[in-house]
Amino acid sequence: MVQGDELKKAFQSIISAAVPDVKRVSYPIRGKVIYVYDDGTADIQPLGPDNEPSDIPILPRLKASTAVAIGKLVRICFYYGDTSQPYIDGVIE
């Protein structure tokens, strides 16, 4: 019976074979607004699962679908799952 790391590797192999471009698929992440520009774009500090700054660099001048303010937590999504196309999807708190 396959367990633990072997099972994880097996799933990764199956998924990679079925969807070679799987690494481009990205899930939403949280971020903290650190600066807001007059045009409504904002600089965002990406956060990890623990709400601490992640190792992802600051995302500059992201467009927002709603008004944002410095210090607010926001949800960052990616157009077509492409990490080179981030945007602010909404304010979390």
C-alpha cells in the first residue's frame, strides 16, 4: 500500500501528466494594503496562511474592484490563474 510521501509523489505525477501546465493555476491569497495611489491602485504586501508577510515580493500598483485603504486585508486573485496578472478581488477586513 502506498502511503505518505509516496502517495503525494504519485498524485503529483498523475496530475502533472494530465495537466502539464498545472503550476500556472493559482489560488487566491491574502495581502495587506501598504500604499494607495490617487488612481485607486495599491501596493500590497502578500501574506502567508498565518497572516505574516510571505516571501512573495510586494505587488505594486494592483487594480482594485472596490475602494481600499492602508492597513486593510484584501484578497488577491490572478487573471486566468496566471501569477503575472494579479488583482485585488475584494476587501477582507
